[in-house]
Amino acid sequence: METKLDLSDHAEYHLITIKGRFTADFLPQVQKAVEIARSKDFINIAFDLHLVAFIDSAALGFIANKFRELTGLGGGVYLIGIPDAIIKVFEATKLIKIIPNFPTIAEADKTIFRPLEKQDRGFYFLFRINGNFNIGILQDLRTSIEKTIKNGQKHFLFDLSRTTLITSSGIGLLANVQKMLLASGGKLVIAGATGMVFEALETTHIFKMLKQYPSIADAELEFDIKF
């Protein structure tokens, strides 16, 4: 079976659709596709795998490396339509838990790049900031935080792995929310901040009042151990 790929630009990400066997032999073509996306200044890349019949360890490693590379730039890698034929490989390597994945392109378009994602995870509430953490999302974020606190939640986790910029207003909000939560016996922690976002947070010394973790999984251990 001949392996093929299609490329298409979406509003905020580049889509690479792979058809056939995704193996080491095909990686040079996929790398070239990634380079094309980067030449257009895309830092978000989605791999549509719904027509992939087989994937080997080299291709899995390639995806994992691109995930690390692009998240370090403030972007990300996303998987779409992982078929039953290869889903177990992703589960075995735990990539399915690390890299965001969606059943269809339409679902990915609705979800990947919303500026603010919110999810009640039981013992804590997750806020994920996609793109710029600035005055543009502050009103929506403040309203959500106030509603969540009124509902009795006092443990917050801010996922900044997809945050590309944070301003002083965003950092000020984090500090104020932390003060409120500590007063009620809760806390706020940060996960996934990298690059310029991490540097901005470090410069303001905010890590003296709240903790930063490399990933959501690491941050969840803080909740498990401390609370």
C-alpha cells in the first residue's frame, strides 16, 4: 500500500493527513510537511490519522518529538481520528494521555483553539488558556472563576501549555485568585508554562506564592499528596 499525505491550512493550525502505513520510511516526507507548516509560521500541527493502517515506533517517536518541540514554542501537536487498528499502540505508549486527540476534524476545529477551556475534574477545576492570556479573556475568566468558587470549588489548576503570551493583567489575576483560594483553604497551581510565558512568570516572582509543574499529570500529584 502506497503511503500518501495531504496538507491543508486551517485558521490556527496546519493539518497533515496521512493515508496508508506511517513508518520510518515515510518520515522524511512528513518532516518536509512539518517544515512547510513552520515556514508559514504555524506552531500548531494536527495529524489526521483516520486512514492510517499501521504505525511503527519510529513514527510514534516522531510525533512525540514534534509535540515536545512545538509545545516548547507555545504551540502544540494534535491527533485526529485515530482508528481502532492503531489505537492500542497509542494506549500502550501512553501518548493518548499526553497528546490531545479528537475523533474528527470538525470536533478539533471546535475545541483546539478556544481561548479558554474549562473542565470540572472533581477535586479540582481545570482552566486551560489557549493563545494569549491577556485582557481579551479576563472578563470571561473572572466570571467563570467567581461561578466556580460559588459552587464550592477551591482548588484550581491552570494549564498554560498552550499559552503563547501572558501579560501583567493575566499574572495579576493569578495572584489575586491564589490569595482568595488560600484564604478558604484551597490553592491554585500552574502546569505546562514554557518559553516566554515561563520567563514572564519567573520575572514577577509569582512562583514564590504558587507552584508550577511541567505537566497536568505532575500537578495532579500535588493535589493527591497535599490534599
